[in-house]
Amino acid sequence: MITFLGLDFMFDSNDKLFFIEANSDPGLMRFFKKKYKNCKPLELLINKTKEYPEKKIINVVSKYLDKKSKNTKYVHNFLSKKLDDNKYEYYTIDTVNEKNLQTAYEHIMKNKKYIVYTPYIQLKEKLARHTEIPVINPYSISNICINKSFLYQSLHQSKYYNIPKTFSFNDLNDAYEFMKDNQYDEYIIKPNKGYGGKKIFFIKKIKDLDKIKLEGDNWLIQEKIHQNLRKKRYWDCRTYTLQGKYIAGLMRVSRQPVVNISQKGKVEAIPDEYINILKKASEEVVKNIIETASKN
């Protein structure tokens, strides 16, 4: 099993570290290269795949991502330059649906020579029973990361990081009850399976819930962490781990409380004084994720 995760952390105004989420399709690669003049996370991932000398990486993405996602393009260009055709294959599907994912699955299963790199958990689920085919962040890992509620439940109390008080709900009446029972200055509401800093709401009072229109079900309400500011800017950290070990990190900064590159954030180096605690916290988070995955 190859685990290659991106983890997001935030320091509060008292310098307490909070874990926010895990990403089984870690992005920001081109920003890492821009900041450090290298892409250490992908370099180390390639080195790890060399432990399977008879196999080649197959990168399965949709044509939409190929055209629209700058991170997808960067990863493909990086891998294609570092690896020859015997070690790398780029496989695109028209749209993400059952038929196309099944076709991709059948292609992979023809000769079982691949190491699969894909963001699609449906394809990973199809491959889950084929242990002879290495998957980068297999279904057992990705299924935990994509479900924030399940992820938080998988983590143990830690001396290295904290977890925001969180409640999963489908009905706003349940969110009302959470706010009555847990008094905070401010709350965050976000999708349980959201990404990219999208559909995030900040509220302060119970009556503010009436102003929110939630589409679909399975949402989270959390205490809002009062972020540590640097030079009057909000910031958080993205760390990268490979096989449970911290390998690199970035700091994201923004004038807005939702610190996300897709939401006009910028990238800087993590200050030296924070690296050691982030390393310890990252490795403990991944250890808990792997332990939970092994039980399911």
C-alpha cells in the first residue's frame, strides 16, 4: 500500500495546533515547485514506486480535469518528464461515470502491470480486492479522508494537535441543538465531503441558520478556530506525508479567513519554529488513518 497524503492544519490565536482535514489527492504541487524550485513530494513518490520495478504508473483522470485543473496538468507534465513510456501512462476518460470507470478498470486489469494514481474513489473501490495492483491512497485510505466526519472519529486524542468540536447533521434542527448545547463565538458550516474551500458558511447566532440554503445532505457544523494572524493575514499549513512520514510542507496565506489557493490565497514557506510540531502531528494523524483503514 502506498499512502501519499496532504494534511491541513491551523494554529489558533494561542498557538494551539488544530487538524482540519486530509486529502487523498494532494494538490498545490505547482505552487510547491514555484516556492522551492523543486517538487519534493512527487520526486519522493516516484522513488517509492521504483520498489515495484515491473510496474508502471497509470494516471487516470477525466478530460475535464485535464483541461481545467492546473494541478492535474502539472502532475502529468512532471511525471511524463521524469518517467519514460515504460514507466508512465496517462489515461483520460470522457466523463466520470460508471461506464467509463468500468472501462478504465478493465484496462488496468488486462495485464495488472500498473500502479494506479487517480482521484476517483469509485475506481479505487473497484480495485480494492486486487491487492496485487498497488493503488496510491487505496480505497480504504481515501474513503476515510473524503468523509470528514468519519475522519475525525478515526483520530485519537493527541498531545500534538487538537480537533475542532464537530457535529454531523442532515437537518438544520440538529444544527440548532448543537449550537444550543455548545456555545462558541462563531461556527463554521461546511459539506462533509466538500473540497477547495467551497460552500463554507460562517455564523454567529442560531438565527443565522435561517439565512443559509443547504443543498443535499450530510453537513458539518464546527466551532470556528480563532486563527493565528501573521502580518495581519490569515494562514494555515499543508503538510505532505509518504508512507506515514512527513516529507514537506507549505504555508497558505490570505486576507480572507477561508485560506485556500483556489480562493485567492498565496503560498509561503512554513516558519522553522512550526515544522517540528507539524511533523509530529502529521505522522500521528496518518498513523491513526492507517490503523482505522486496516480495521475496515
